[in-house]
Amino acid sequence: MRALVTEGRSRRWVVAEVPPPDIGPHEVLVEVVAAGLNRADLLMREGSYVPTSADWNVPLNRVGFEMAGRVRTVGPRVPGTGSGFGSGFGPGQLVMAQTGGACAELVAVDHRLLLPVPEAVTATEAAGLPSALLTEYDALTEIARIRPADRVLITGATSGVGLVGVQLARALGAGTVIATTRSAAKTELLRSLGADRVIDTSTTGLTEALGPDAYDVCLDHVGGVQVADLMGAAATSARIVQIGRLGGDRTELDLELLAARRLRLIGTTFRGREADELHTLVAHLRTALPGLLSDVRAVIDSVRAFTAPEDAAERLTQPGLTGKVVLRIA
């Protein structure tokens, strides 16, 4: 079969022939229709990111963390067959998952990592959802424990993950959703997805724009020195979930402020997560998904050809990127 791999010293992405995956007793063989690309794919190509979680079970030169496709075969220990939420998985069913080596014609995925795709969602749209859904749902529900009427701040909100975070915060009952961006042109998009307020951080300092006591929960996709500003704008007992580090991986914190406001600064990553933890998170999301997917969609920046992967890689590095770059595989 064909799969996208990182080639030797050049570190270029190329389409290569690789052995088809063996299917284990708990696994489902999926014919991939489309795969989503992420910043982590670029970091992995550079050698600065090495996936170690239980959902990465292919060689490290393989590319891709998420996909959507149709079930071809199910292992003997996959429950039942069916075509809906809460059922097993049957041949021909459209599914999506966060899984290693997703940019390939076939992937074998543990059924406990699969999410069914409703009829209203296309494979192209679904391919851009799994990583963002898992990341933001976990951050909002399991880590920050979002409560009704919480004021939620999403930084770096026009990233593929951030765009889903804005929608999820609204769908999960946030009282107010505040989004940050460095592009005024993206304000209307963020408002259309559920942001009550949008802050353009290219023209306004975050601290002065927010003021004190501005939010209860923050999903931070930027990191860097901005984390200190986020603490200054937090309400007492606010929860800051640090997810991405587009702005750098170092900052200086006011520990007196952290203590005085009883803030919680919590880091998260999917690197190194064990199978049981991933299965539990997917099970929770699978239960919530029917209601959420009527309010949450992937924003697709562009769809690129599987046979021109460097074109997709270049798009991932461009500053005007909005949403996900998707590779069409079948």
C-alpha cells in the first residue's frame, strides 16, 4: 500500500510503498479517505517531536496523526457490527480517529480509539476533527472541569485546534467565550463559531484588553511570555490549561499572584498517554458526540493531493493558515 513517510536526510515527505498493516483482534482495518495535518507533523519531521502514546504503533518515519475513512475489516474481539453511535463498527461505516501513520491508504486502529462519523459530516471534514476534538474536549471537561456559565478564554483561536475549542466551549455551556487572534480579518469567522468577543493581539496588549477578573477557564495555545499576562487577567480560582507553545516554551511567572488568586496552571499533551487513558477519553467523547457535532465542525483551510505532500507541508508553515490542511487520499 502507499503511505506518506519522512525521507532520510532530506526530511522531505514522500509517498512510498510500505507493507499493509496487520490487524489485531481488537482492531479495525480502515480504508483512509482523508487525513488531517497538524503542527506536530512538522515538528516530528524536524526531529523535535517524538510520539510515544499508545495510539502510535507504526515506524517513526510515518506521517499523520488523524484520519477519516471507511471500515474494511474488523477483528474478532471488536464488539458487534452497526452503523451508529454506541454500536460496534461494521464494514463500510465512516469513522474517524487519532492514530499514528494516518497518511496512508490503510490503517489498523484499536476499536476503542474510533469515533463514528454522522451522515451530515463528510470524510474531508471528519479528517480534521479527531485531534482537536480530543485535545479540547479533554482540556475543557476532564482538566478544567468547565461549569455552566464559566467565562472561557481561547488563545490562538484561529489554529485548527483553537477553532474547535471555541465551538466546544459554546456547546458545553460557557457563559462567555473570548477568543484571541493576530488577524483582524478572522474576527467574523470566530464570531460565527460562537465567540462573544474577539481580541486582536497584533494591535492590543492582552493584559490591557482583558483587564482583571476576565475569565474562569483558559485554553492556551500560545504559551511563551503571554502566560504571565494570562495570569494577570484571571479570576480567582481560574483554571489555565497550557496546550500549545506557538509563542515559545519559556515564561516568567508571578508566583505571588498564582498563590493569591489560587490559580491552577495545568499542562497537557497526548505524548506518552497510555492505552487505558486514551480509551476512556474516547469513550467519554463518543457518548457526548451526537449532541456536540450538531454545533462543532472542522474549519478546513485547504485540501491537498496525497501525491503532492510538500505542497501541504508548505501550506502548514504559512502565516495566513486558518483551520486544517487535509490530504485527500482516496
